Amino acid sequence: DIQMTQSPSSLSASVGDRVTITCRASQGIRNDLGWYQQKPGKAPKRLIYAASSLQSGVPSRFSGSGSGTEFTLTISSLQPEDFATYYCLQHNSYSWTFGQGTKVEIK
Amino acid sequence: EVQLVESGGGLVKPGGSLRLSCAASGFTFSSYSMNWVRQAPGKGLEWVSSISSSSSYIYYADSVKGRFTISRDNAKNSLYLQMNSLRAEDTAVYYCARDSGTNSYWGQGTLVTVSS
């Protein structure tokens, strides 16, 4: 099975900061990766698909990059509504694998 | 508008069974693979199972293999998860999701609590 290692597990940042979250796959997954945002009590919301494609309706301050085994989610200027938990998800193999999550908190 | 609405969650004793349903609307259900994902209280997301559009391909996480059965009824636009031999560690919110290509849709989730 493919393992996804996400880092950091949490971070504190201020409004306006640039934030970067990383996921590493245990084997190559091409660009079969998405990034999700989840707020408490809500279903996950996909922000990025195919590693770098912005989901329709998602603000352009979110961006994704990477291919193969290394992937990055970047928030260029953190906004108050961005404080949430973020997950990567690989769907290259027949089974999906989520990263462990990154909780973005207010500094 | 695409909607996925889960139901069937509740409190069940260890060793018991429960059947979750997911009612789909707003899209051609029979054209898409579907998935179940769960989230234990305070924990991360865990993929549970996937089923292809015609039910030809079915996959399970190792943690539920042999105990859970995914199925669908394309005539009723519905996805199901039959959960048997439930354990305390199966306690979670269960989401159904259509997540492929350019679109991603998730239901609001249904809570399953396994406790004596």
C-alpha cells in the first residue's frame, strides 16, 4: 500500500503569512493527488486536484505543486477563513490514502 | 445541484451490524464510482471502500475487509455500506463521496458509535 507522510502536523501562522504544507508518497503516484480543507464538524472540501489544478471556486491564494513523490500545498497569504485542517489524498492505487493532516492555527 | 445524503448511523453494540445508505441526486449516479470515507472522533480521514460505476470493481481498506460490504443500486441512485462485526474502533463519522476528475462531492456524514 502507498503511504503518505504529511508535514508538519500543525503550524501557527498569522494572517497574511505564506504557508507551505508537504506530502511525500512512499512510491511514485504521478500527479494523482488532491488537497482538502476541513473545518470542525464539516465534510472535507477539495481545494486542489491532479496535484496542481485549482478546484473551481477556490481562491487563487491556494496552489499545489509536485509530481511523483513530493507534493506541496501553498497558501500565499493566509486569511482568517483559512484556519482549518488540511489533508492530502493520493488516489493512484486502487485504494486511497490520506496524509495525517496539518492543523493550521492562529498565532 | 449534486447532493449526497447519508443515513443509517447510530449506536450499536460491539459485534453488531449496521447498514449505511447514501442517497445521491443531481447527477447521473450510474456513471460514477463512489466511495466511503470515515473519520474517528478527533482523528484524521480514513478511506474505507470504493465501488466502480457498474459494481465490477470493489476495494476495501484492510481494516474493514471481511466485515464491511459496499454495494450500490443504480436504479435507486443509492450507495450502501453493510457493516458487520463492528468494533469500538469503527466509531466514526462516515462520509460518502464522489471524488474523481474535476469534481468532488461529499455528504454531510453519519455518525456510527460502537459501544456497549
